[in-house]
Amino acid sequence: MPSPSPLNADALATALTSGGSGWLVLSLAAILPILWAFAMVMHFARPYILRFLGGLTLRFGGDVWWLSYVLIRDALLTITLTLSVIFLMPNLYIGLGLPLTAPLATVVLLWAMVVKLTHDADDDQRTFQIVSVLLVIASVLYIVPQIYGLESADQADALKGIGLGGLSGALSAIGSDGITVNPLAWPILDVSLVLFGLTAAYLFIRFVMRLGRGREVSSEAGS
């Protein structure tokens, strides 16, 4: 029986790079539910923060408390959105079998951030409700397939006992056999990429139009 050929340096570096990148992406996917939980807690803690601020007698302390809350809350949402962009990359989403509806969760989270950027979600109750609904939808679209699709993949026997044996394959971009691609994966990814691009284009156009309008107002004020 011939002995296996030794692994050369190039093949070893390629294997380490591909394996390391896959491990990093899957680790981020596993950490994101924690970030989602923190982001949701901070978002829905707004009534408590306002009630607490109402009992403060020192204006400076209230300002520091409110600014700290807003900074942490928006930073968590921004970090979650930034990390979620990896789900829009086909080689990672399809190749690693990430949560099936993760791209849609990224788009809905982007919509929530757009609403926060274009409206005042802290003073307008209606806007706060819209942002809350979008965040709940986005979190469900990610957390449910992550837990019952990826994290429960090794519990197939236990899921079969309650009639949910095919649940992990149905909620992942890769089937339960680890080879076939979920038939819904590519349509979901394509729709998400189109919606993400249209939303980004809307933000860019809005920014350019507002920039030109701001220059006109400043020139009129100066004259």
C-alpha cells in the first residue's frame, strides 16, 4: 500500500486559510444571537431609561446617562448590521450552510437603521414602533434558523423523535446531508442582494439631494 504523499507548504497554507476563515465565519454566526439579544434589550429599555431620567434631579447626570444609553444602543445595532453583511456573500452563505433567512434578516435590520437615520425614533412614538417591529422581525429571521438550523444539526435523532427531523436542513442554506443546496437559498440571497442594493441607493441619493439643499440654504443665509 503506497504511503500518502506529504502535504507541501502551499497546500498546508491553503488548508489553514480556508479552514480558519470558515471557523471564523461560523463563530461570528454563533455569536450574533448574543449581540441580537443585547441589541433588543437596549432598544426596548428605552421606557425604563426615560422613567429613570425623570427621577433625576441633576441635569448633567441625566445627560450623561442618556448619551451613554444611546451610544451603547446604536453601537450594538451598528455592529450587528456590520457583522450580518457576511450573510450576503454567496461563497460564505451557500458554501458554509449559514441560516436560511439570514440575508433577509440583514435587509430588515438595514431598514430599521434607515428609519432611525431618516426619522427621530426617540421623540416620535410612531417611528419607535416601526423600528421595534422591524427589529423583532429581523431577530426572528436570524435567531430561529440559527438555533434550529445550525445549532440543532447534531441533534437530528432527538428532533426525529418529535417529528422535526428535517427541520435543520429546512432552515439552513445547505441540506441536512451537507451536500445539496436548499432550493430556497439562492432565491432568498438574490432577493436580499437586490433589496440591500436598492436601500443603499436610496440612502445615497437622499444624502446627495440633502447635501445640495443644505448648500443652497447656507448660501441664501449668507447673502
